[in-house]
Amino acid sequence: MKKVLLFALLLYLAACSSGKQALQRGNYEESVLKAVNRLRSNPSHKKARATLQEAFPLTVNYHQEKIATLKSSTEPFRWETILDSYNTLTMLHEEIQRCQACRQLAPSSRAYLNEAAEARFQAAAERYLAGEQAFKRDHSRLSAKEAFLHYRRANELQPDYRDVRAKMDEAYYYATLKVVLEQIPVHSRSLGLSHEFFQNKINEFASGARMNEFVRFYTPQEAQTVKLNKPDHVVRLQFDDFVVGQVYLKESTQTLTRDSVVVGQVEVEGVKRDVYGKVTAEFTTFHKKVSSRGLLDMQILDPIANRVVNQQKMPGEFVWQSEWGTFKGDERALNKKQLEICKLREVPPPPPQDLFIEFCKPIYAQVTGNLERFYRTY
């Protein structure tokens, strides 16, 4: 992918250059591409013609020497570097072939398809062997992970090389950290609570978690199905404490007064006039809060070493509120907001199960976030 982006960038830069400056800096491939691109639009461009004639042989010579040196070396994965050189020379050849003027200036240009195929085969063999050696080194999870990456690279280079797919599957199994998420015990017959919502969300996370390709989460049922008797980790979730539906009721009464309110009329010399006075009312508000909260304990256990490798406490809370009011006296003593409150009536709170679900939501977010952070680097 990086090579494709680099090639596209070089072609873009080539649009307004003959490649002479790139050649002077020793950037042979860039200078060839810039010269070829200029000659496509202007076949008689003198600088571009001279650049291509000089830069192309230098490019070929550079890669051929590099290939010869690597072939006689013991550098790890040298065949992949050799393959890159053959691919580069083939790419330059294809660009030159698409430019009539360029063909005359670089007659020695050719594709290296057979050489690239051989290098690709040797590179795959090299990766395959590295995978074999890593897998047999100490039978550890990290060695299996290294082996899998080598096998996968071998398969990318040469699809279905030998039995590489089977080797990938085997290495991946041993490289994967297997984590069982235990069921959450919640028992409250008096409230009729069920942990089904929370458990379903945890199971949903387990089936879709993708923070690390080498970590796999299992529900207890899945672990039983695949006969996973010895998981690497067990995640134990349990509530240290929780309270559902704790009611707080606040009642407040105040006397309201308002001056200069029309309280009647009088007739003076045959003319009716408003009479102003003070009005009062006793205004009572009720504020009900229903609080539900809990504290979840999350432990990540290593059952083989019989130890806790991580432990965190995660709180959650949900507060449901309701407000209403009443008054006695003259309603004109109340303002608009107070009158609106008096129109409200007491509303029953949600059932305990709904309250339990609501305070579990922030806890669920903490559980999944902490698990993702903990296992991201495994």
C-alpha cells in the first residue's frame, strides 16, 4: 500500500518536472518517472530526454547490484527486498512502454516477471521456515503469535504455499489468548430483578470485540461447546452492592403574596374604579427522587497461575425525579412557573427492573472500556 502511494506521489510530482533535479540528488526512480511523464506530453523535451537516457541505466544498475549483494548475504528476509527491486524495475518498464518516445531512449528496458516470481517463491519459503522455527522454539503464546505472522506473510507472498493455511490456523489457535466472561450473579426475588440485560450486553461485547486479533472472548456456554477447559483468563463480574429504588421525598411550603392586584371595584361619582390590594396563597412543592446505584467488581483471573492479574471497581448510578405542587388561596399570587407545577401530578417511578438497567448502563460502558484497554496490547 505504501509503495502504491509513493508511486502515485511520484507521478504527481512528475507532472511539472523533467526529473533533472531528482537525478542530481540521486533519486533515480523519481527522476525516471518524472522524465517519462514529461515526455508523454512533450516527446521532444530536451532535458527530459537527457534525464531519462542517463537515469534509467543508473536505476537498473543500482537495483541489479543491490540484488546481487542480497543474494550472497545472510540478511533475514532478503528475498522480500529482492522482490521489491524486481517489482520496481518492472513498474518502470511498464511506464516506459506506455510512452513511445521513452522506448527509443531506454531500449534495454524489460520486465522481470520470471525473476520476481522466483523471488516471491523464495521469500515465501523464507517466511514459512521462520514460522516453523518460531513455532517450535518454546511453544509459548508469543512464539505462536510470531509464527502466525510469518505464516500469514508467506501466504500473502505465495497464496497456498505448501500447507501454510493449516499452519496459520494452528499457530493462530495457540497465539490467541482465550478469555471466558463468567455469568453475573444477581439474585433479588423481593425486587424481581433479572441480570439478563447486563449479561446480554456483555455477551454481545464478547462476540463482537475486535480490539486485538489475538484475544478471543467466550461466554461460558461457548467455552463449553468448544471444550475450552483451560482458558488463559477468566473475567469475573459481580456486584459488591446495589440499591434499587431508594426514595427521597422533599416537601416545601411557602406563603406567596403579590401587591397591586385588582381585588374589586367601587363606583365613585358614577364611575367604576378598580380596587387594588394584596393577594396571598400557600404554595407547596413536592420533589421525589428515586435513586438506584451499584458497585461492580471486575477481576481478571489467571486460572493457571491462580492469581488475579487485574481488578477494578466500577460504580453506576441512576436518579429518577418527579416534581409536582399544590396551592391554597388566590392563584394570582403564583407566577407562571408555579402555576405549571401545580398542574402536575405525582408520577409513579419506573419498575425496579428498569431502574436496575439504567444504573447498569454506565457500568457496562466502564467494563467494556477497561477490557479493551487491558487486552489491546496482548
